[in-house]
Amino acid sequence: MKEILEITSEKFIRDRQVMDVRDIFIRQEKNYLLKFGLAVHPIKQNGKPDKSQLVLTSLGPEFANCTDLDCIKELYTNFMLDYTYNGLKITKFTYKLLKKIQYINFDEFSLFVIHAYTEDEFDETVKLISIYRNLSIREKTILKEKYNEMFKKIKEPTAKNVKGNYHKKVKHTMSAIGWCKDIKCDFINWKIEIT
């Protein structure tokens, strides 16, 4: 009996780990459906979302009926053009920037683009990126150190790993925009460019 318990207990542990991975995968897929407007939580009578259910939006079946990557990219791009970050339609803003300056790297995106709040900041953002590109490597390093000091002073007293989470958010946003039609994301050098 002891031998049976030893053997089966490992199987139960292994099954539990597989189940955890499966649950994580399902939760992630559900989050994608919600994030990209393919599904929503129905509203209960009390006016709150019923998080135990998902209902497809009109975009859900359209997406499911796509037969090629171009169709998927078109629907995805249309959705992303309305995506807002800090109140700004950041994908539209980025398209406009890319048409003007051809590419945006991680530093430029994290230092300037992601901090734009209105379309009115377009010319200023172009100017900041242009100035930044003309700095020496040493000057860029000093500037980034100054921003890191400001970041720590403002954010870190209230949260853990704020800088790491911020960098992750910048990469996720660049990656999401990089999958849009006519934009390419270079994941090795962390740069987005117009194609």
C-alpha cells in the first residue's frame, strides 16, 4: 500500500501542475478575447459584469471566420486603431509618427511616445525623438539615468518593481502595435517601423 501511495501521489502532483498550466492558459485566452473586443462579460441585473460568462461581440464571429493572416491582421488593426493608452489613441498616434520618422526604438517609445496624452503633442514628440537621436551615447545614458531617478522618486515608494513592470508594459504596447498592418516590430532590437 505504501508503494502504491508513493507512486500515485507523484501522479496527482503532476496532474495538478498540468491543471494549473491549463487554467493559466484558459485565463490568458479569456483575457485576449476580452482585451481585443472579441467577447465581453454580460451585464447582470445589478449592473455589474457577470465574470462567470463570456458573450461574443460582433467582432468575435468575424475574427473566427477569417481564413488567412491578412484578414486577421485587418480586423486586429481596425481594433487597435481605437485602442487608447493614457487617453490617447496610441496606435493612430504611432502610425502618424512612423510615417514622419520611419522607426521608433524602445528608448524613444518609453521616454517620449508612451507619455503623450493628446494628439496635440505630436510635433513635440517628433522634436524630442529627433533631439534624442542626435545625442551621443554618453548623453543618452545620462538622460536615461536622470529619468530613472525621477521614476524612482515618483513611483517606487508606493509599489514594488515599478520600473520592471513599466518596461514590460512598454514592450507589450510596442509588440501589440508591431502586429498591425504596415508596421513591423523588430523583437531583437526592440524597434517598430513602417513597412
